[in-house]
Amino acid sequence: MRHVPTSALACALLMVPCAALAQQDPHDPQHGAESTDVDPTGERIVVTATPLERTGDQLAVPTHALGREQVLSHLGSTLGETLGREPGITSSGFSAGASRPVIRGQDALRVQILEDGVGSHDVSDVSPDHGVPGNPLVAQRIEVVRGPAALRHGGGASGGVVSTLTNRVPRELPAHAVGGELFAGYGTVARQRDVAGILEGALGRIGWHVDAASRDADDYRIGGRGGARQRGTDTDGHALSLGAAWIGEGFRIGAARARFANVYGIPEQGEKVSIDLARDAWLIEADWDTPATGIEALTVRAGFSDYEHDEIAAGDVAARFRNDEDEVRVELLHAPVLGLSGALGVHHAAREFRGLGEAADFLLPTESRQIAAYVFEELALSDRVQVQLGARVEHSEARGTPFAGARRAERFTPLSGSVGLLLRLGDALSAGLTLSAQERAPAPVELFARGPHEATGTFEIGDAALSTERSRGVDLALRLRHPAVRGELSLFYTDFEDYVFGELTGRTCDEAGACLPGPGAELDELLYRQRDATFYGAELSGSIELLDLAGGHLGCDFQADFVRARFQRGGNLPRVPPLRYGAGLHYARGRMRARLGVLRTTTQHRSAAGESDTRGHSFVDALLAFTLAGGSGDHGLELIVAADNLLDSEGRNHVSFRKAELILPGRNVRVALHLRF
């Protein structure tokens, strides 16, 4: 007799009321469910990571936008964990302090991380054990954007753009002299303590903003292991920022200073290893409405960052990383021309990276610069047909020292374009079709890596002769937006020419680079190479409002996603997430909202050469939120009680470099108070 997984049975049971009642109209059809562009409060979320601010339903490709309430409900220790259960998104899962979003199987070098419109300016793209300097606690909104609008951020955004918005440089004058938020929370799995505060106000025409956050957590308890803890998963982080803007009639200019510091553990056998990270950043913003005839707006965004971290082993600093980045974006929003509405922009970025100590054995100092011009346009062919176009041309230069040879410069001129077609098939149904052709210049680590990389247990060798990576893709999205039923299905297919990846050769090496066939030495040899590859997959999400129950509204939600990634001449790509599916029941009544759901991650048996399969697991989650006082407008006190991995299941993340040693957290009960005033 075939065994039916508990998770599959749970999903089926949760879906029964959805299937049985899907044809019933709720007593109150105006009560909307969660979607990619509506938060639990019913507010439509505008996606600002595009040149023209649009809701998710107004873009041809699928987008995700989490409002403030959703961010706090999904709160994880990192940006990757906060987004990790959204359809099509998982996390790199290296440690509790280092976990980047992975979108449709695409990792750090193809996913751009932004904070208030500029890059995160860190070294998380150099190694998966390096964290992204930011705390989701201060995020007002997190957006994930793909397609034509993402091209303003470069070919490195072929997987997508993840943008965090904080309002550190105020965009509008608040109506009150002083207001803000306070948040305090505790999580049992790692004895995690979270505290955050946001204050905003106005002094005449000057709007000001202050935010601060602190997170302190011990090694977390492992799922299914009776209280055992995962060594090297502690974290102690702090963030502080100050910002202000002069806001006049049609003109705004302001700046913000932000500091983020975090000391977090790295899972290692034997000795205690940690990373001490700090980033100081300046953000400058300026907006000018209608500066000249034919120009609707002129915007400037600039970021300047000084990043450093030390890798500490057994109390001694073994490696040091230093990274200085500057970035400027000037964008012009033009008046409609021949029916076209859109934006033109130029983008410049410069980076200086230095590795000291053992880090210099892995990658000697590099410099990289990009200068680019881009365009994003929309054209309404009719009330039901809209076209979205994007294009970018970039000149990129990287200087460094390859494994064998003298310091050299490599230059590339990537050219990317995308066209999206948005069709409104009815009052409740729409479809989006996107075609894209993108190019990406190889990153410095792919060109110039030259030695031992302890974090991943590899001896990496770059290839300075790598050529531009090219991809051609198609993305089809179907959306249903009925008051009682909301859903989205997306299908995607991408062909890569000269896809850059790290290939394990099967040899092992010592730290000096002496290699031998098969096992025997400490490090696995990894060479950066290029092969043609294909990615394809699907994502499904939706919710159904079922009925009125005890004075409230009962509904169900569901999701599923998968991605397949293969080399065109055979073989799987490494660290590709497996199929996931899940469902949940949600209930809202007055000041209370609740949800119970299960997410099944299946076994990944399509592993790459040198990679082991990963067993599947199921996580049951629950949420109860109750407004204790207020609740009108921007004021109120809310109690949030959430349980992650309620059944304390054991699971591993196939995407993680450390999946053999790293087991995912066990049952975690989070209790938090959120005050808005």
C-alpha cells in the first residue's frame, strides 16, 4: 500500500472547503483576500521599483509586493527568510545571518537587492556566507519586480529585483508633528529578541525620519531533534538611520544616513566562526515635477556606502573584506509622445573590493564600473491592450588578477531588451505575455577567483576569458481578480547561452592549490565555466472567500511553484529548489485575523553532479493577530502570535551550500506587540 505523506493529506483537507464552496458567493463580496497587490488591510500596494508607479495587476509579469502588515506577519531573521515562502522565491539559507532571496532558481549574481532605490552595496554576491546589511523590521514595503521594468537595474537583474522601501528620505510631509511605530517581539526557537522603532514628523516644509532596530538571537533549536541546537546560527544586529527632506510645491530634496552592524555565526564543525559586519551608507534623493515643457518629472537617486566585515575563527580575525560603492541614477519621466508614456534614465555604479588576510588568497582586490542608459515605455493600444517596453545598454569594466597571470581589465557591453503585452480579457480576467533578451557581464568573482573558499568548502578558480552571458525568455501570466476569487498562474521558460556557473570537477585540493583526483584533500575544486542552460517552471497562488462565519469571513488560500534547470547537453544545475505546494484557511472578524496553513517542500532528486538529493519536509504555520486598542487609520496596538513549523518537523534547504550540516529551525512561537501612533 502506498504511503500518503501527512503534508499532502493536510493540504488536501485544507483545500476541501475551497473546492466545495468555490462556487458560492460570500455574503459580503467586497471582503477581499490577500494578493500580490493588496495587503491584509485591503490597501492596494503600488509597486515603486518601476519607473512608472503601478500596482501588480498593471504589470505584464508577475510581481510580489508585501505591505507593512505582511512584512511583520512573515518576519524572518533576514530578507531571504522574510520572502522565502512567497511563490517562486526561496532563500539561500546559509545561516541565520546570511540568507539572500533566490528567485526561480536564480541566485545572488542574477538577483539585485535594493534599498530605497539603490543597491545594497555589500559582498553577499561574492559568497553565500556574507549577509545583506538590512533589517526587515524597518521595511515599510518589500517588492519583487521582473520584466521590462527591472532592466533599469541591469543585466544582473535577470532573475528579478528585490526592493526594500523604508521612507528614510520622506516622500511627503506627514499630517502630524510626530508619529511612528514601536515593535517588540520574542521568538522561542532561538530566544530571539526584536525591538524596533520608527519616528516621523514635520517641521514646516521639512519632513524627518528616524528608525532603529535591534535583533539578538542565540543558536536556534533544530526541528525534530528533541531540543538540539544548530551551532553557528546566533546573530546580534543593530540598525540606525536618520533622514530628512525639504518638500516644496513640486520639488523635494533630502538625504539619509544609515548604519547597520551585525555579528552572526557561521555553521562550522569544531571551531567557533563568526562574521562581524558593518555598513555605513548615505542616500540622497531629489524630485522635480515638470522642470520643463515635455518633462513630467526629473528624479535623482544616489547612494554611497562603506562596507566591511571580519571573519573571526577561534577568536582571531582570519579574513577581512572591504567594499566601497558609489551609485547614481538620473531618470526623466517624459510627457506622452505618440501615445507612449515612460522614462529615460542613466545609471552609473562604481565598486572597489579588497580582501585582506585569508580573503586575499581567494580574491585579490578588484574594481568594477558600469555606465548605462535605459528606457521604459508604455503604450495603450486600446482600453484592453497595453504594451510595456524596456531596453538597456551598458558598458561594464572589471579589473582584477586571475589565477594565473598579471592584473588585467575585462570590458563588456551588455545589451538587454524586453517587451510585455497586458491583455484585459474581461472585468475579472487578464493575461500578460513578456518576451525578453538579456545580457549579463561576468562578475569579478567569476573572472578572478583564485584560491581557497572556506565558507563553501571549495577551491575556486575563475576564468578571465568568460564571455557575456545571454538569455532569451518568455513569461505568461494569467490573473483572476473577482471579489470572491483571486488567483494568478505564471509559466516561464528561459534559454541561457554561455550560462556562467561553478562546476565541481570531482577533484579535491588543499589550501595551497595542490589537487588530486577524487576525495582526500580538504576542499572541492570548483571552476567557473560556461554552458548553455534552460530554466522553466510555474507558479500558482490564489485565495477564495468562502462564507460568513460567526460574524467574520472565512476563506482559503493556496500556492505552488516549481523550477527545472538543466544544461542543454544534459545534466542538472546545482542548488535548484524543488517543487513546493501548500494551502491554508484564513479568518477575519472585526479586530481579529487568523490563518492556519501548511507548505510542503518535496524531495529534490534532480541533483547536479557532486550534489546529493534532499528529502522533503512539511511546515505547518499559524497566525493570530488582534487589535487591542485603536485600529482606525494609522493608530492602534496589535498583538501578533505566530507559530512557524508548528509540528517541529525536520527539514533541510536544498539551495543551501551547508545543507549537509544545517538543519532548518524547529517549532518557533513568536509573540509581538506592534504600536502605531
